[in-house]
Amino acid sequence: MDPGDGDFEAFVAARGPRLLRMAWLLTGDAHLAEDLLQSTLAKVWPKWPRIAGDRPEAYVRKSLVHLHASWWRRRWRGELPYGEVPDAAGTFDAYAEVDLEQSLAAAVRALPVRQRAVVVLRYFEDLSVDDTAATLGCAPGTVKSQSARALRSLRAALPASVEGDDRCG
């Protein structure tokens, strides 16, 4: 055990749930998100004394995104079956909100890895353009263009009934 373990444990206890949420948003799978976060923390732990004083959360977020990208490149993505969406002609659907969330999650998972990382960091983690650029190691203009492309893809992928909804503006 390393003398700095207490700081690392405190960091994981405090920031772990948010990092797990980010991992879930990137992977779309709870178990895979846990594996991704655990692998990231295992890679960061030996370097902890060096990074603990200089924005450790940003370092861990960046490591999480990069590890997810390498996993994503290696994973086989086969065909996904889609059924016909039933026409809801003026009837109240108690599960519409869940359907919308699932549609959004599926659309985010279908984005290319770089666009998905930008969307998760900008809109789910609420990072600024500059912080997102620093995390991804790219220029702010790249973040803006990737955001625009990703949002265009997400709008196209969402059900037509959502387009007029103010929540997606």
C-alpha cells in the first residue's frame, strides 16, 4: 500500500458516483461502465502521488475517455434489430419519457467515439468548451464542430414527435 492511498480512497469515494455515471453514459451498459471505471482507476492509482495535486478529476476523466475509446475501437459492433415504432394517435403514453430517454441513450451510443465523448463531456458533465478540449487533447474549434455534428445526428435519430419539444432545444 502506498502512503497516498487515503487521498485516492477519498477521491474515489467523493467522485466515484459521478465518474461511474460518465462511464455509463459513454458505454450505455451498467456492467461495462463499472469495468471501465475500475480499469481507469487501476491505471491511475500508481500515478496518484504525481497527479493528486494538479486537477486529478480532469486527469481521471481524460483517462476514462481514452480507455473507452480504445475499448470501443476493439469491440465488434454487429447489427442491431429495430422494430416499427407504433403510431400513437393522440393517446396518453405513460412510458413516453422512458422511451425518449432510451431513444436518446441509443442515439448517443450510436455516435462515433469522438462525438460521443464530446456530447458526454459537454452536455452530461457540463464542461466548458475549453475544459472539454483540454480533456480530449484537441482544439476548442474541434469540440465545437464535433458538438455540432453530434447534435445534428442526435436530432436526426430522435423520434419526429420530439422535434417540436422545447426540452431538446
